[in-house]
Amino acid sequence: MEKKLRPASLCVRAGWSPKNGEPVEPPIIQSTTFKYDDSDEMAMLFDLKKEGYFYTRLQNPTNDAVAAKIAALEGGVGAVLTSSGQAANFYAVFNICEAGDHIVASNEIYGGTFNLFGVTLKKLGIECTFVNPEAGDDEIQKAFRPNTKVMFGETISNPGCKVLDIERFARLAHSNGVPLIVDNTFATPVNCRPFEWGADIVTHSTTKYMDGHATQVGGCVVDSGRFDWMAHADRYPGLCRPDESYHGLVYAEAFGKMAYTTKLVAQLMRDLGSIPAPMNAFLLNIGLQTLHLRMRQHCANAQTVAEFLNGDPRVAWVNYPGLKGNEYHELAEKYLPDGSCGVIAFGLKGNRDTAIKFMDSLKMINIVTHVADARTCVLHPASHTHRQLSDEQLREAGIAPDLIRLSVGIEDVEDILDDIRQALDKI
């Protein structure tokens, strides 16, 4: 039996096993198409009766090697790279939903995903009910309908840094005969593997910690292979009934545990695109090789910064799961025992102008839309990413109007603290 590698080794080695004389890094196959000598062989590829490459919009060797690494890290049976994290969440849901369907989602999720589910999917005929993840089981159960197809949450919410009770959400989802999708972007599989707690599908914005260097935008959908689609065949006709666009093929019958990812590629990538360039996948793989090292430093630095902010009288509140006494510390101990992430949510005593003054006074720390890379950066969602929302709407989305999102990087922590101190002194 082949030895099962630990996560740190998977970061470096999974997805690509070079043969004698081959490159140790997955090569960049920067080609749109692939040549065949036999017309029937290509026909077999188009009919999904044979594995192989024929057009990069569907599959590419570089992309597939990196997807296989992420699948190994999460403990899934298969994964598909997408052009962004937004595309990953859209594909993950749309792969099993259609007009007339319904989803249940935590309201503690990234604003872009909140808008995707609450506004854009509604235009496609898919409704979403948002639930407070801290509500009781009975309250959340009321959100489910006969046409509910999926439940969704984030391991650590962006930007609120709230920890999802994955096991509870999985139990609620499964009791209603639907899969649980968990966006694991902030925790990464180094710090949490949602499949081990009952999740069925995991998504990532690989733009964040997985890349780690702000060099490429990307996403990934990973399937555990554990959800029994055929046990709920009437609810999931796309997987369990004949696909006329593939000569009546039934994905759940033909591909078993790989049905979900095969359909995602064969249907959604075929019709909608949203693939990453092979060069982007190559850059992502370089980031993945040091993910386990970087996450350790992100978490250590963030813990120190969170403790400093928590003790400063000019700071109104701090939310970081690693802080003892934090309302999510117990969940973090359960799901994230080796650390959560480098993102801290906090508020200053004062008003919106106080937050702006603080950020404008920073010298080393960058004000950017991005989050979760090597550099420490900061954002005030109410003034930037969510500026179109009123204070009431911000609270409905789980975002305090005074919330500052600080993404702690891997610089020397004393330099990070010095910059924060001098900026606080100026407010």
C-alpha cells in the first residue's frame, strides 16, 4: 500500500509525480488544443467514453495537476479549477441547481457571495434564504423548503472572522437530503478539512492564501465523493437523469463518485467557460508548495496582533477566534486546533471617520481590496467593498459598520505592531 502523505508533504508533492527524465515541476501546457491522429479517438473523448485532453476550456494537464493537489489536501475524490473564487461558488451551486430551486446559506459569508446568491442567482430563478448560523436548529430548519437543493457556509467568514459549526450545518443539511458546501478559503486545508466534519463539497478562492503572493486570481471546487445523489434522484435530475446533450448519459451511473466534478466540467465548463489560464495554475502551484509554512506564520503573527489590539483602550472590539474568551474560541478549538487564519476583524472607538483616519495613517500596511497574501493589508468594508449598503443592510449581512478587516502578513510581527501603534497614535 502506498504511504499516505501528511498535509505538509502534499503541499509540496501532490498532483504531479514526474517519471524518469521528466520535470519536477508540472510543465505549463500553454495550448488551447491537443492533436490526435485518429478521428474516432477524438469522438470518444467528446462522448466522455475515454479520458484525455482535446480543448483547454474543458481540461488542461497543468490545471488538472494543480486541481489534483488541492483535492489531495482536502481529502476529496476530485477537483476542478476555476477562473476565480466567485466562479467556484457559482459553479458549485449551479451544478446542482436550476430555475425554480432554492438554497439555504449562512448570512456570515463574503459580500460578493452574498450578492451572488441573493441577487444574481435570483435572476436565474434560484432563490436563497439566508440564515444566522448562531440561530437554533429549529429556526434554521424553517428555512428549508421542498425545493431546497443545497446548504452553504464559510469555515471562517469574510470579513467577520466567525467560525462555522460545520458538523451542525452538515447534520441539518443531510437531515433535509441536501449536500453541504463549505467555502474553506480562509482556513485552507492546512488548518481545516471540512470533509472530516461532514461537508460534501468544498470551494476556495485560490487567489488568497493558496496563492499567497497576489499573482493570480483563481478558484477551486472539490468534491468529497460521499453524497449519494441517486438516493435523492428526484431532487437532482441533472446528475441522475439522462443528459440529452451527451446522448442520454446519466452522470451518477456512469461516473459514480466522480459524477459531480465530471458534470461540472462536461456541462458548465463546456457552456460557460471560466477556466484559469495554465500559467495561473502554475503560479498557484508555486504558492501551494509553501502554504503549510506561510499559514503557520500568518496565524502566529495574527495571534500577537489580536492580543495587542484586544488590550488597547482605543479599540472598541476585536474578533479573532484564537483569542481566549472569544465567542468562537470553542469552535476554533474544535475545527481549527492548529490555528485559524491571519485575518482579524476589529472596530475602533469613534465613527467611520476614525477608521479612515487610522488606515490613512498606516505607512507599511497596504490599503487594498485584496486579503490573505504575504503582505499585511487592511480594508474598511463599509467604506470600500460594501459602501453601497446602509448601516442596517450591513448588519443584515453580518458586517458591523465600524468593522476593519486586517489581514496580517508574514513580515516581522514587531514591524506590523509598530505601524499599527503609530497609526493609532494619530487618531
